Amino acid sequence: MTAQKPTARGGNPTETAGCTDGAAPGHPDHAALAQNEIVILAETFRLLGDPSRLKILLSCMSGPISVGDIAGRLDLSVSLVSHHLRLLRGARLVRGERQAKQIFYAIADQHVRQVLEDMATHIAEEHGDE
């Protein structure tokens, strides 16, 4: 990444808006994301904010699944599922593999899988501060 870290009040360039550069060795400093990377990240979360798209992603967690099977499982039209999958594929959240006349979709990689699993675990936890 070639983006420079913003400085906080003209101070140390490793500090950003009250946060110190505490990235663990071997892990990127996420506070130093370039503006275009922040926009892409925000757009990715916006895509995940649609309940139908999120259900489609969760349907792909167990392995490759066809558009028709996703539509049947979620009681959505094939055309709507195809539209959502096109957006999810464009954001690199799912990948498609053609088998004969059908395309089977799966989670794109372990990063996407981990985000979904971690957030599902997070919301399922009991929160004592509520």
C-alpha cells in the first residue's frame, strides 16, 4: 500500500485521529487504508446490508450451490437471485463455476467466510451490557 497515514493535529504520522499505530507484526495497519480502499470497503458493507444478499451469501457458505437452488431455498425469483449474485460477484464476495448449463456459486475465499462467521457469532453472543 502506498498511501500515507494521515497525521493527527500535525503530530506523529503513526497516529490517526486518536488511534495509535498498534498493528501487530505481519498485519496491515487498517487505519492507513487509502481513500479508494475505504470507499470499496464501505460499498462492500452496503452490499452486505441487504437481507436478501446476506441470505444468498449464507446459502453459499456450505459449498457450491446453483442459482435455482438458492432461489428455491430462499423463496426468491431466479432473476432476483441472479441480479444479487452479479453484484456479489462484482464485489468479489462469491465466485461462480460453470458446470454444464448451470453456474454454481460459493463464497469467494476464506476472508469472506471468516467475516460472515465472526459477525454471526458476534450477534449470537449474550451481551451483559444491554
